Amino acid sequence: MVAGRDGGFDMNTYDTTSAANARVRQSEMSYKFQRLREKLRQAIDTGELAGKLPGERSLAKRFHVNAKTLSKALTDLAAEGLLDRSIGRGTYVKGSAPSQTSAGRWLLLCDSREEDRLLIDALQAANVDIQTAHSAVDMRPSFLNQFSAVIDLASSTPESFLRDLVVRSTPVVAVNRELQVYSMNAVMIDAVLAVSRLGRDLMLAGHRRLAAVEPRGTNTIAHTLRKASDRYAAGAVIESFTADEISTLIEHGFTGLVCDSAACAARISAHLDRPGHRVPEHFSLTAVGMDNGSAPCSGYYCSCRQIADSVVELLKAPTARPTTLWLAAEFQDRGTIKPIGATIPVQELANVRVGGIAV
């Protein structure tokens, strides 16, 4: 401020001085900004900055400026055509950013099972350039060259075929398939978690003879039910059966059934739909797996859309290492679990506590 003739302050002089100071500061900031921009331009020209640029905080520290000023300078250089900037990908020197290619053409290996139809439709909706095949036998390398990825839904794809794809660096996603070729991607329903919960529900409902209905040679369901019985019903009888052994299952008094798929449960339900062997009056029927909208019993399911979205996620955003996505199934109540004997009502199972822990 400047003193006036009467000993006061001359506001006109004060305003003029403040404006002048503001112009000086603005000029200094403009000069610093221009100098920063030229330093960045020179670093790009000399190759000091090449490819993908470091993060803005790192660059700001490197050039001794604040991040806001640096960001504005990078934006200006991008407008001049020296840089490529995009949200999510970062900042690249012009021409060095990796190309964003299309999904390419996918090969879908699948069985001729009607229960897979909705999943196949969902995958075809995600990539209209998909081709389906029911067998990988005799597929020639020249035929496979046209595909950018392979999705394996089939139950009997040769491991040697999958291994050859991995060697060729062709992305492969197996769906609900126990992997022997461990350098593959996979999308798996967490069957162990689902079966554990069904075993809990059935045992707390009073069932003490539980049948694990799964293909011969597998024991995932039976093993998981036995572990559940250690906690909820010590001494419960757990046995494995195939869907073709329903008569034996009935003869031996098994009342709680856990199937490895909705399709298997549908076969069992057809056998049990007769006087004296009805669900849920005489048997509690459950299943785990994929729900195509027509699962005949209560169980823990993943939707076809959820599985398809997970497959697409792996193919469109590939990772450096093989990845397995474990999908948590949700309970669908179809009214096929019924308590027997002195039990806890099914609707109260969610509130049961064992050892102080909610089950």
C-alpha cells in the first residue's frame, strides 16, 4: 500500500500495484510452465522419455513441479500430437502405445448337451465371430491358426490337444474342468463351498444318510460331505452313487441327495416321481453347478450369464500368469429340502449357531 497526501492510503495506487504484482506472478508461472513443456518436449525428442511415461507423480518429482502443472503440460503436448493419453492406459509417446485389437475369433469346444445351450448362447452374444465344435480330434494346426482363443466346455477334450495350444501360446479357458494342464486359464464354480453348505443344510434338517450323486471315479461331493459331517453330524453315512444307481440308493435308505449338476438332478427327479418316492416328502433333492433356468431342485447355482461374463473377462483382459476364477454360487430355493425327524425347520437354518458361529 502507498500513503496518500493526507496521511491515508491511496486505494487507486493500491489496486494498480496489486494488479501489477498479479501480472508478474502470472508471467513467472507462465514462464515456468513453458519451460516445463519444453523440457518434456526435449526429453521426448532425445529419447529420455520413450514408450509409456512414468506416473504423473513420479514425473512431477523428477521435473520439480507440482502434479497439476505437469498434467496440464502433458495435455498440451498430447494436443500437439507428441503424446497419446487415455484413461486407464496411461500416457505414451506418440506411436508407441500398444494397439487395442478386437477380441478376434474364438473356438468353442462343447458337448451336445442341451443344458449348455444358454451358456453357449451367452458366449456367442459376447463374440459373434465364435465357432463351435464338438470334438477336437483330428483338428489340424492350419485350422487352429484362424482362432485367437479356445474355450473348452467339453467333458473329454484330450489333454494333449490343450497342451499343444498352450505351447502355441493360444489363450485357453476351461470351464468347470479339473485342470491337468496347469498353464491354462479356467472358470470354475466353487463346488466345494456349495456342497459344504448343502451338507450343512441337510444335516441340520435331520438327514443322516446322504448320497453324493456324481460320475464314477470322482469323489468331490462325497469327500466334501464327509468333512461337513465332522462338524454338523458326526456319524452320518455318506456314500457315492451314479445317477443310474437310484434304485440302490433308495433300497439303502438314503434320504438326502446332493447331485453334481442340475441335469443329474433332473434324471434323479424323474426316477423319484412316483408313489412312495416323492420329493420332498420322502427325499430331499439338491444340486450344485450351472442353472440354465430349469434346475428341478434347490441348490447352489451360478447363472449362465455369470459364467460367460467371467470367460470373456479372462479373454479380453489377459493376465501374465494363468488365472482361475472361482465363482461363488447362490442358493436357489425350489422347495425340495424337507426336515425329517427331530430337526430344525429349514426356514430357520440361516439362524443356527454352532459353537457360537453362525452357520
